[in-house]
Amino acid sequence: MATTARVRAPELRGRGWLNTGGRNLSLADLRGRIVILDFWTFCCINCLHVLDELRPLEEKYGDVLVVIGVHSPKFEHERDAEALAAAVERYGVEHPVLDDPEMLMWQQYAAKAWPTLSVVDPEGYVVASMAGEGHAEGLRRLLDQLIAEHEAKGTLRRGEGPFVPPPPSDTLLRFPGKALPLPDGSVLVSDSARHGLALLDADLGTVTARVGSGVRGRADGPAGQASFSEPQGLCALPPDVAALVGYDVVVADTVNHLLRGVRLADLNVSTVAGTGRQWRSSLDDHAHDARAMDLSSPWDVAWFDGKVVVAMAGTHTLWWFDPVKRTVGLYAGTTVEALRDGALDQVWMAQPSGLSASPDGRRLWLADSETSALRWIEDGQMHTAVGQGLFDFGHVDGPADQALLQHPLGVCALPDGSVLVADTYNGAIRRWQDGVVSTVDTGFAEPSDIVLDAGGNAIVVESAAHRLVRLAPSATAGLVDAGRHKVERPPSQLAPGTVTLDVIFTPAPGQKLDRSFGDPTRLEVSASPAELLLEGAGVTTDLSRRLVLNPAVPRGVLQVVAQAATCDADVEHAACHLTRQDWGVPIVVAADGADRLPLILRGLDA
């Protein structure tokens, strides 16, 4: 939210600190430095994007800038202190993190969306706040301005920051993500936190080869020289396709926003799709040159319907990749982050993270992590087997329409028509079969994938335990009810009847709205339940919208997606930018509620 008056930053309080060597930090300790508070939760792909956007700023401005991650959890599992510590290491967070499980700081700083950034100047005042991702350039300009201003005033203090790295780890793997059994009995696994791939022998306890230098990067070439950035999904190409294209395995190189090809004969790595830039454009139904198209956090890949289907977690969509024609395109979804079934070009997903084609090739199953859902595609339609939406989760077995998962990342379709689910935040392996959900086994540390070896035995990628394990043959399904949860954020109280939705957009410093290709803004509104909105649903180019709320529906969630296209102002070769934010706004319809709902798309004091 852009500030119009000097507002003192609230003091930093929480359950504890990470990456400080055991020290508790206060605003007084940070006086003289510029502070960016990053309100994040480790399940959220947009939050992970912001971590990557902040890294260059931390490097460039390290002597004057302190980034502090304020962890504000969505899921119950994210409230666990050990799970947070693991996530901080998993995602390479190299700044102090404040553990705020009760979201007190979230409320103190008036955050309304994951992620939210608040900028505190060297004198301890909040000077800017913004929601969503894509703010790196605006932050750079603001930092330059604050540095010049406070150097002139004598209020800027340079020096080393408070970050203290954790001790180095020594395990065979480090936060492995996905696995691919190979015909010879070995298993290829994405060793995500070590930015590479590992080849395990059949006993799963010995690394016989590594692919990647172990350092974050995007180089192609021989196994020891190639590099990745937090790779995840792996997909074997059919032998005839592999022979044509010259590589056998497609890798979702997640943080690089690339697809990579690996030739098993010599473990050589090549880039097969993506530019390395994150997708920030509009979608269409055309085929595009794979090497010229931006991608966004591809998380898993699977061979289905004659192509590689890509779980594009960063845009809440599925894409396809044709390795022979070297083209990519949109397969399913609209980029709206929610849960809706139907025709593939109309469905909504939320961070799809796991894919598995059924052995008969008829269905593609997916783990839709942020809706805690198990879904499938068949004959051009998407269906939901398990899942209630963005804000309902738990560990409940029984009839599938009542069962609950918690942020599943992996899925494995079995020959008998049943499906195993890596129910990640419940630490469980679940089974869907004939419309009933059961629990097969529990006690896993964030299982992120399940695959079948050549003998039909299940292998679990136990990510937070840094290993692969075989699912015990004696494990039998049983029914569990370990509780239901709902994300509870302070709702906005709105009046029944007519309400004005205003999305307030301020271009970043040095940018202006780009009208060269028509109207530069877009607003999409929907509701859950749909009956909440009597009028106002749909898409317009106006960032202000008249809504009519149903007085017979006491509460619900308004789903708002807004975007604005900008370009650099007063520059001969202006660069283009797209700012986008999704909100799920919990609301209560009350007679004394407000008749206006303001949302900030971007706000920066220039």
C-alpha cells in the first residue's frame, strides 16, 4: 500500500528467528539500514518467485539492505517450526526469517495477500508496501532513491547484515523432489536443494552418478559441467521419440523456468524449452517455438496424449511440449488460482505440482497442491476426485467428495485404476479407489512423489528426510479422521447489495501504463460459492467494478485477478512489464459492512 504519511514500522515479534545464529532482532538493531519485510508462506509459488527476485537485490545492496522473511503460514503443517526450518534451507533463503505462526506481524503490517512486501527506511518508517510478485525493478529504483536521500541526511548505516548461515548438511540427497525408475532398475532423482540430478542404484542407498555441478546455474553440457536450479519433475520419452530428438528424459528445471533434456548414454544436458525468463505475458491457444517461449516454475512433467504435459505451477496451468516439433503451448487452465472443473480451456487450478498418466493412457491425474485436490483429465474435460478449494484441507478419509488432503505434491496412477497420492503436508500416502479415500501409511517427512519400479513396487520420495524409501508391502489402507482445517484470515465485512471493488494500481517508479496495444488493464472476478455474487462476475478492462452481493449468502470468498501492462517512461527503447496479482478475499456479508473493497495491485512511493 503506498503510504501518504510517515508511519512507524511496528516492532518485530514472533515465536523465534532463523538464520541469525540464535539472535533475536529488533527494529533498533536495524536502524540505519533499509529493511524489506517479505511476508511469505513456504507453500506459495508466488512467494518462492519473490525469493528469487530478491536475491539480486540482496547481492547488489548487501551493505545497506536487510531482507527479513516474515513467515505467515497458510497450512497447518507450515506452523511447525521444524518444517519452517527445513523450508528455509530447501529454498536457499539467505536472510533472517521471523517465525510468525499466529500471523501477528501479518496483521500489524496490514498484509492481505501472499506474498506482501513492506519497505522500512533507515529511520524506521514504512515507506512502501506491495502485494504479489514482479516488483524487483520498482524496488531497485526505490532503494536507489532511499540510499541517496539518507546518505545526504546522514541516517544511512553501511556494513554487514545480520544473516548467519546454517551449518552445512551431509546427507546422500538434499530435499529430493521427484523420481524416475529406469529400465535397468536404477532410479533417477531430482536432488533439488543441490541443484542437480542423482542416479541411485536399485537399493536406493548408493549414488552411482550425479548430473550437475551442484551449484545453482543453467549451463548445458556434460554431467559435471551442467547446472540446474532446484529441479523437480522427470519424464521418460518413448524410445522412438527419444531416438529422434537425441535425449531420453525431460527435466522440469523449476527455478530456471526451463525444460532440460538428459541423454542417458552419457548424461549430457541440453535446454529444450524456455528462455530462462519467467512468463509474464498473456496466454493464447497457439503453438510457440519452445526455445523462444518464457515458462513459469515448471514443477512436473508426464508423457500423455502424444506430448509432454507440464505442470506449470507458476501460472496455475498445464502446458504441453512437443519434443519433435520443438513447440510448446497451453494445455489447460486460465491462470485463475482456484478450483473449477469443465472444458480444459475454462478450468481453474492452483499450483499443479504432480502428474501421472494412467497405465492405459486414458487419464492424466494431477495433484493440485494449493487446493489440496486430486484431479484428473479425460476426453478434454477436467474433474475433481478429492478437494474443496483453496481454503479447506485436512486429513479425512471416506467418500471422496468429503475427504480432505493437505497440499499434495505427488500422484501415481496404478494399473488397477486406483491412485496413490503423496499427501505432503500430512506426511501420508493416501489412496483413491472407486470414489473412496483411505490412508495407506503415515509418518513420512513431506513425501513429494510416488513412482512404481519395474516390479510394480511403490517408491516414495521422502523429501524432508532426504531419501527414497520403498512403501512397505504390508502397508494396508485404513480410514483416518485427523481433523478438518480451514484457512482463517480476518474477513472483510461488506454490505449486502451494491459494493464497489476498486483495484488501485500505481506504476513502479519510472514506468507508465502501456497503451500501445489497447487497454493495459484487466480484471477478472468470481466468487465461491458462486451464489455470493448476484452481479459483477466476469472479465473487464476496468479496474473498478460494481458488485452486487447476495444477502442470502452470509460469507464466502471473492476471487479477484488483476493485471496491468506498463512500460519504461521516457526511454528510447522502453522495456515492457506485466504486473499481476490474485486475491482470495474472505468476506462476511453484514448490514453494517462497507460498500467499497479497495485492493492494492502495486503501490510505491516515488
